[in-house]
Amino acid sequence: MPEPAVAVGEDPRSYARLMSAVYDATMAGHRAPARPREVIGDSWQRLLARGIEPSDTPVVETGGLEALRRASGLMEVLDEISHGLESLVADGENILVVADAQGRVLWRSGSPAVLSNADRLGFVEGAHWGEGAVGTNAIGTALAAQRAVQVFSAEHFLRSHHSWTCAGAPIRDPRTGQVIGVVDVSGPAATVHPTTIALVDAVARLAESHLRSEHDRTLNRLRALAAPILARMGTPALAVDTEGWVAAVDAMPLHNRILLPDQMGPGRVWLATLGPCAVEPLPGGWLVRLADGDDDAGAPHVSQVTLDFADPDKPSLRLTGEFGCWRHDLSLRHAEILCALARSPQGRSAPQLAEDLYGDRSRVVTVRAEMSRLRKQFVGLLAAQPYRFASSVGLTVCYPQDRRALLPPSTAPAIRAARLEEDG
């Protein structure tokens, strides 16, 4: 079978006509006038060989979208991705999409007109755009091929997508090398440009670099905090981040990462890598000590937490635990949230917290994003559904001598209410 007579970048219209003829012949089982590009031909063959019949209407999962976003590991690189590709989206003809490792659309942005076009294809948040779901496309095929892919017009497996062009590149977790998502730019076929795939791939690499740098910063902060605590303990112990990556270790073999249970909490736990351990929270991670035979594996452990608002300019959280103590300065927003939760031991729902912080119960997305960051920063101290301090926490709040001086820059309704309360 001959090769295509023209490349897409040289003459998109001629290439589209050629690929349409190639597509029709291939799908009918006839001899095609040319061979599709290798990445496209491989994708078509995967689908045909497995007898997959992609759907024109992708499955959409909207109920658990926020959970998928939090679990993706991509939230912290959204700004870098958006900034890097704004030149392609600013003209109003293209849509920017970020999908997870299964091809589920987590975020998208673009002009109202291009978003409306995308809606008609089912290219919406929560939609599954894996190759097995909707056929050859830049998101699903980039995941299958494990490399940047541009799919133009009739290269798409579904005829309904032939008016579309897209370029996608996988994003890998730099710690593991595993693909955690895809960044994609899509638009009408007439917007195709040969440099788009290079730019999308470059932005994916920048996102990976940001993830690597952020991971290093997190471990360095954790190491600086944990090192003196480990030195004082005098027993085999280590400090790990929320995903088990080791920041510091003392008096035990060096580990790169340890496997943490899904429901990690302070107290006595069994870790597959280490056996019975005693665990305490640290900002951004855990302090882990090997438990000896005299440790009571079932003994509950209460961390004593002090929210210190006495200095109006320096709100902080201080934890005193079994192994030592640490202090962490709080941002104004996190101080407001923790103060609101301290005033409501029974917990607060997302709408209630939105009312507490903004006076607007509809701002639940913002609240959930802030709570996700806060719970990651202070693992084990906060519970959800509703949001509250965990039962393993003994809480003390130190207010300023003059309650009216509580968090002076804050305009949050919950803080304004707290300023009017009398000390008990």
C-alpha cells in the first residue's frame, strides 16, 4: 500500500480528502489508496482487532468529578498548562482540555463558541475519551501510544469527529514515570497547524518539571522539620510525605518510598514495608516510628493541637504528640477555615463553610479545593463529611486578649461573628 501523497502540514485540505478516502476503504475492508500514519494505523488496528465499537456519545461521569480531579495529581499544574497554551486558546477557535490517566475529561476551557461545538461531540467535563470509548483521538491515543499525538479530520475513528483536529501529550509523574493524565488542544479541522503538537508536548514536559520541583520542595520542607525531631527520638524512625515518599530517616535502612494504607491515620498502624509502627502527623506528611514489642498496638493516640491566634499577625497551628512537637504558620484563608471548624465541633458541610468564609453558600467548589489543600497539608488532623477536626485530635484555641483583634485582615462572616463572642 503506498504512503500518503501529502503531509497534513503541507496542504490540510488535500490531506483531509486523502484520509477520508483511506478511512472509507479501511472501514469497508477494501484496499486503501494510501497508508495512514503509523500512530493512526496502529490505533485503527487496535480497535478493529478487538472488535471495539466506539460510541458517538461518550459516557459522562459528573457525580464524582471533584474526587477524580483531586485524585489525578494534576490540580497543581493547571496554571502552568493554561499559561503555556493560552496562545492557542486565546483566538477563540480551540479548546484546552486536561484529562486523567483513563482519558476522563477533568477540566476544559475555551470560548463559548468552541465549547458549544465541543458539547455537540460530548467533549465535556466528566466524559470518557479513552480510545476504547470514542475511538482514535488525541487523548485516548496519546494514552495508548504513550507519546504526543496529533489526530486530524478523518484520522479519527468516528466519522462524527472528522470535522475536528486535536493534539494531545501525556503527562507523567516524574517520581514513578507513570502517566497521570493528558493535556489536549482541540478545535475545528481548519485550525490544524503542524507546530501545535510540539507546543502541547512542551507544555506537558513543563508540567512534569513543575511536579518534580514541587515534590522536591515538599520533601525538603518536611526534612527540615523532621530532622531535629528524629534526632531527639533516638529510635528507628522516618518521615514520609502523604504518598509515602521518604524525606528523612534515622537509625534504620534507607527507603525511597513506603506503602501507606488508603485510610492512614495517627496512632498504631501496620505498614507492609515496616510492620507495626506508631504514626504521627507532620505538615505535609507523617512521622513513623517502628513499634517494639512493648507498644500497645491498639492504644488510641490523641494529638494535642493548639490553634494560636493570640498574635494577630502570626496565626499558627502547633501540634504536641508522642514524639515531639512542631509549629506551622497559617495563611489567612487556612486560619479562617480552622477557626470556623474549631467553633463547630459537630462539623461543617461545604455549603456551610462557603457561608462561613464568603457569605455565599454556592461557592462549594472553592471550599472543596481549599479543604483538599488543607487536609493534604495537615494529614490526619481533619476529617470530611462533614469537615471537622478528627476524633484523634485534642483541640485548644488561643484567642487574642481582645477578641476584636482576631485575624484583623479577615472579612469572613465566621470570623466577624467570633470577634463578638466573649471568652468562656
